[in-house]
Amino acid sequence: MEYKEKSKIIDSQEICRALKRLAHQILEKNPNPANLALIGIQRRGVFLAKRIQDIISHIKHVDVPLGVIDITLYRDDLTAVGPAPLVRQTQIEFDISTKVVVLVDDVLYTGRTIRCALDEIMDFGRPKRIELAVLIDRGHRELPIRADFVGKNIPTASSEVVEVKVQELDGKDEVVILEKNNE
Amino acid sequence: MSEWSRKHLLGLSEMSKEEIEAILDSAKAFKEISKRQVKKVPALRGKTVVNLFFEASTRTKTSFELAAKRLSADVVNFSSKGSSLEKGETILDTLRNLEAYSVDIFVIRHNHSKAPFYLSTRTQASVINAGDGLNEHPTQALLDMFTVRERLGKLKGLKVAIVGDILHSRVARSNIWGFSKFSSQVWVCAPPTLIPKYYSCLPVKITYSLKEALSGADVVIMLRVQKERQSQMFFPSQREYSEFFSLNEENAKLLKEHSLVMHPGPVNWDVEIASCLKEKVQNLILEQVNNGLAVRMAVLYLLSIGKKYEVGS
């Protein structure tokens, strides 16, 4: 199915501000950053988590450990029609059992990705708490999951697609809404 | 390549460079799973894997069994010894009987070349070749390539020397197909009796001198002298063989500093490799075993998830 760009909703400056706000909110809720750990969800969540890590280290002068998680093997639609998605690297090189883990992703939609990530993190140990930070919450949840920290709420139709672009992968920072091309 | 759609893994000869890369990339992700507190992921929950071994095997079978279990599949092990094959059942009937249990993947080893291919044309399930006669042993070559890529950072432009019983080695053949797809030069080295005539048609350089094979090699794969296949005399004695074709302290000096010495196992020490080198080479040989698990997890995952096409359709 082809999609065309409908509108640009966030530019790079606004992404930068949103991430700063998220970092401050995370620190406000977790005043002791020594217990804190960030885990970014492949792929774009990883880059957002890295940036939040940088902002926190700038504010508090501490390096919060950063992990990377790929949720492919925990998906609930793996046996559905379609070729096997390739699995990317998961890397959590710290002991999560003493940590408050903040999970970072670009878009919160059905909540199914987050369910996978929660299950996967539990296989690494038993964290004190898991919190969720997302750049965009676009609604349409299919599971009882909510985010603790939201960069921006964007009401969407389910026929639309929210695409987050990051400098590291896409050459620029922006968020756009795509819709099905009916022409 | 962003997705996988091949149904069977029968050999590296028919696979593209991109497909091999997709397996090696996935294996990198699967290797991490064995380091977790809970060494298991739910990807193959509800799938059934049958290890169908018509020939003796401990390493490959154990590796496939553990790989399937770490992916949450159910595993059934079948060995021809003590089975109805001894009562005269054909392999096709054996396969059909097992298939009645709704099997998703057959991992097949057979002493006849192309037996897994034959069975793949007669089953709905996916087939993985775990070694067929003198033809191929694709997962062993994939784990060798994975190990090389991990250690040397590339697969291109390498000199890969395979030394030993080339005649009986399906591992050699799979490695030749694999490495040559990445523009690496494979050398084979053995007594003339152990290099088949048709090898002159393969993309390899042939030498009978171990010195020539070792000098400047980036990778050396020492093959096991297969005592069970030595009923015909391919060389006068084991002592004479090791005199000319074993890796020892002296000829190991011809290798580069970064050169890798690998062995598919089990090693006959002092026949293929001098035991004084044991400490130097053993770590990598055990690492190969660990990598084999990751590669087989990747293969099981890629073949059993999603919709597949049949080769040729």
C-alpha cells in the first residue's frame, strides 16, 4: 500500500524541546538517577533514548546506563501471513534488577510493542519498576497500557500513519502524518 | 535484504550472498539470548521441530535441539537406530508418519547426498539439511563464516585454507560455496588420494603442500580425519599423515598474527593439530560450538515464521 505525506506536525526544534521536557519529567519523578536506566526500543526509540541519556547527563552529570531492545521475537503476530521480519540486536549490559527502567519508544499506538518489551525485559531480571516514555502518543490502544511521559499527544485516524524521522537514520528530525494514497 | 522468504535450507550452493548475510546478521542477535537470565524467547511457541537423524551425530543434533528449545519450540528426536527403519520402513514412510503430528520443521541428516532435498519435495514442512552424504553441511559452514566475520570483521578477500579429508567432507564443500560467494579465495590441501578429481571444476585452489596452504592464510579449517571412513587406505598410516598434514608449532609460524585456526570437531589431537597448540586453538573451537547454537536458532526462526515460497515455484 502506498502512502503520501499529509502534514508535518513537529519539526526538529520541537523534537528537541520535547525530549528535554521528557528528561526533566523523568528526573522529577526519579530524583535519584543512580537507580535509573534507559532502554530504547529498536529502531528509532534507541536514538531517542540516547538523546535523553545525553540530556540527563548534562543536567545531573551522571551517566544513566542505556540498553537496546528488539521486540521481534516476542510479537503476537509472528505466525501471521508475511515473510519473517529480521531480528535486530538486543543489548542490556547492566543488571536491571536494582533499577527503575524507563522504556523509550517513538510512537505509542496499539500498545502491543510495549507488551512485548515488558515481557522481554522480565527475561533479564526483575526491575524495581518500569516506566514508559514516548515522543508521540497517537491513541487507538488495543491493550490496557499507558505512557508515564509523553512528548506530544496527537489524535489520529487509524487509517493514518505517524512517522518519526531521526537524524541518525533518516538524515533529519521531524514527525509527519501519512495517509493512504487513494489516487 | 529486510525479510526472508525461503522455505528450506538445503545447501549454500543455491543461496545468494544476501541470504547468507541475513542469516549471519540474525545470528548476531540470537547469540545474545544465551547470555540472558532466562535463556528462552517465545518466537516458536507451538511449533514442532523433528530431528530426523539417519546417521550418528551428537554435536549437531544437540545443537539443533537446544536451539529449538531456546526458541520455545517442541522438539522430537528421531534416530534410525532402534526405529522401524530396521523393520524395513522406507525413509519416506518414516517422514510421512512423523508429519502426521503436524510437524513444522524437519532437521535431517542422512548418509546419502541430496536425501534432504528429496524429502523436502514430499513434505509440507520446512527441511533443514544437517549433513547429507558427501554433499553439504550448511549450518556448519554458516557457523564457520559467522565466527570468521565476528573475529576478522569481514568475509571478503580472505585466504581460507581447508586442510584434511576433503574427499569425505561435506563441511569443506559448504564452506567453499559460502566463502567464494564473498570473494574469498578457498584453498584445499590434502594427500592427492583425499582430493576428488572434480574439485578442479570448483572455485578453489588445490595444493598438496601444507606450507603453501598455510602461508599467508587468514583462516585455516582443519578437518577431522574420519577414521570411520578409512576402511580403504587413503594414506599409508596415521603417523605419515600427521607428518605431512598436521598443524604443528613449526608450520604454524607461517600464519599471520590474526589468523584463525578452526576445526568442526571432534579434534583428533596430534593427528590434525599438534597437542602443544591445544591451549592456543581450543578457545576458538569452543566458540565455534557456541556460535553454532546462535546460527541454528537464526535458521530455525527464519524458516518457520511467516509465509514461504517453494524453490522453483
